[in-house]
Amino acid sequence: MNIKYMKSPVIILFILLAQFSFSQETTLTNDYKKDVIKKLTTLINDFYIYPDIAQKTSEHLNKEYQSGYFDSYKDHQTFANALTEAVQSINNDKHMRIMANKSYKAPENSLERKAEQRMDQINNYRNFNHGFKEVKLLEGNVAYLDLRGFAGMDRAKEIADAFMKLMSQADAVIIDLTKNGGGDPSMVQYLCSYFFKQKLHLNSLYYREGNRTEEYWTLEEVGGKKMDNVPLFVMISERTFSGAEEFSYNMQTQKRATLIGQTSDGGANPGGTREINKDLAVFIPTGRAINPITNTSWEGTGVIPDIKTTKDKTFEQAYTLAEEAAETQRKNKTENYIQLHKELNKHLDEYRKEESEININKSISNFVDAGLFGEWDINTLGYEYLLNLNKPKIALCILKSNTILFRNSPNVFDSYGEALKMNGDLNASLESYQKALDIAIKNNDQNLDYYKEALQNIKDEIERGK
């Protein structure tokens, strides 16, 4: 039987996107219902992740039809609800849902119909903001993100990076998934990657079709600053479902976050939406999740929070813990700064060419890795030794470290070029100024004219010395 279907890569096709509204006018005949059940059982048997359960589910549907169970349902919405209850009574899979398609005014297969459908899709994504509901900075430098879904990477990556950038300076982070219905596993992977420095195996999805397994690992690079050392707290509830549960479970099993709230809904099987007919569709789980640490998933059991609370106390508890963690984070950073500065000052005070350069570079790198030094901090320290302390050799070493750590900044090569010039190495200075200009051109830097002028000045100075 040739049955049209629409695949989706998401763990759950968002019901909360208001993709479906329902007509109550049509009275459904028994022949119509029989045909729907025939097509539905074919789809379930062909694609459901567990073939044996698929067969039992199909038998139950046919039995219920024969008994007259569906006779009283006269419209698509109530019929879809009854079908959903029937299939879930056997497979207990909360992902498998039958849905009534939205009715449109324009004729089927017309340009107007396509426009209606496309604009509905665009407006839903815009109104939903691809799942990113709200971000704010709370007292105590705690970032709070209300995330309602995990949209596809192709649509939502830039929005994800923008929201994560707003959180990047926080001393603790709360992610609220209490109203999150799931979404694309690639976005789950991407957002998880913001909170890990090392490469880790987060989750696997096994699919019946093709007998294949997809592994999801943390990504080395994201579109913003990683927050791998920031204390993380995740709020969950009975409404936390599917991809939101995966995010929570990933963080819990990797011991990266503290989960607070109530046990989640318990849906771990990925799949896609398939068309039954023009009026009805079904979401069929075609795979199952396998966590690399537990070798199982949260299917049917939900994700159990580390700290159980009532719904009205979840945020309060999360915020209290986050404030305390943020204060500890600041205290630890201060202590770490003092220790790292003592180490750096020791190498600067005992400077010996070559040996000290390695140690100084390592000390500065440790500052950067700890998030306590940036490009401008290194530049300031370099000029302190170059101009105020009159120690050009040490300054050269410091500023060279900046060119290694921030290779894509024209400013660091400009500063290094100036230090080389003051140390009398004009040819090396010329190379550094040229590098600064090349990067500025590539980056369309707003100070491009300055870098051109600096390069020309060193060229003129070399020419005058001939």
C-alpha cells in the first residue's frame, strides 16, 4: 500500500506549536474509520521501533473497532483522541499520538493553500521564537533561561547563540525546562556542548529502519563562549518531555548539573510524523535512546530530579542554590587569580630568555583558560613592562603570548609589532604589522585605516635606515 508520509528528525513534533486546529462539522462514517485504522495499523507495523508491540497495538485497534468502541466519535478531533488512547493503552508510548490536521479555507493543492500552510509554519516558529522564551540576569549574577523547545539547528542556531551570549558572564546558570516539550536532538547536542570543554559521548539513538545507530557527542566548537565551569541548575517537571528529558538526563549522567523539580513525563523514543490521510496524521517513534553511561533511557520512567520539590517551590529552590553556587564561584575565582598571579610574577621577576618565555606563556595561558585574562589584560600587562617598567624583553615575551592565544586579533599583532620595533628588530616588526593588516582586512575591522598607517610607518622607517 502506498501511504504518503512526512518524516521529521525531531524527538517530538511540537504539539505546542499549535500546528493543529480542528473542524467539528464533519460526521465520520464507519467505513471512513475502518479505512483510517487500516492505514494506521500499516504505518505502525511498518515503522514502530518495537515490531512485536506494533502487532499487539494493531490487533487491539482492530478489536476495538469491531466492538464498536469508536462509533460514538463523530469528528476528527475526538476520533484522534480516542485512537491515541487506544494505542497508548497497549504500547504505553507517550510519543505515539494521532492528530487532526488543521483545516484550511483555500482549496487543496492550490497555491493559496500552500501559502496558508507555509505562513502558518513561519508564524508558529516566530511566535514560539524557536523555543527560546526568555533570558534574564538575576540578582547575584545568576542567568535564567526559560527554554520551551529545541528547534532545528538550521532555523535556530543564531538565536541559540544570541541567548547563550547573554548568559556567558554569569556566575551560575538556571535552565528552566518545566514547560519544554522536546525537539531536535541536534539542538540538544548543541546546547549541551556549551557546558562541556572535553569531548564526551552524550547519547545514542538507535533506529529500526536500516538497523542504524546515531551517536551524539559534545561539539568542540560552538558559536559563543563555552560555560564549562559555570554551576548549572536544570528545572524539570511532569511537563518536561522527550528532547528536554534528554538534555536533563545527559547533564545528570555526566554529573554536570543539578536537577530540581518533579519527575519528568518519560518519553525517550524519537520518530516523525506520518500522514494517514488529508485529515489525520500520526507521530510514530522509529527509534530509541541509549545513554552511554546507563545503557538505558528515561522511557516510561521519566528523569528523576536530584532535588525533589513541589511545582510552586522549584524556581525558589533552584535560585537559592544558584545564588550560593555563584558566590562560591566568585570566591574560587578570586583565590585562583591570586595563585595564578603569584606564579606569573615569579616567572616575570626571574626572567631568563628562552626558559622564562615558556613559563611566562604557560602562566598567561592558565589565566586565559580560567577566564581571568583576556586579550586586553595581556596587552595592558605587556605595555606596563614596555613603557612604565622599561623592560622591553619581558614585554616582548608577554605580547608574543597574546599573538599565540588570540590569533585572529589584528590588535595583538600591532602591539607585538611595536614591541619588536622598540627592541630594534624592524624586519620582524614589519612582518607583525603586515599580519595585523591582513587580519583587519579579513575581519573588515573598523580600524583598518589605522593598521594601514602603522604598516606604512614601519616601512618608511626601514627605508630611512638604508
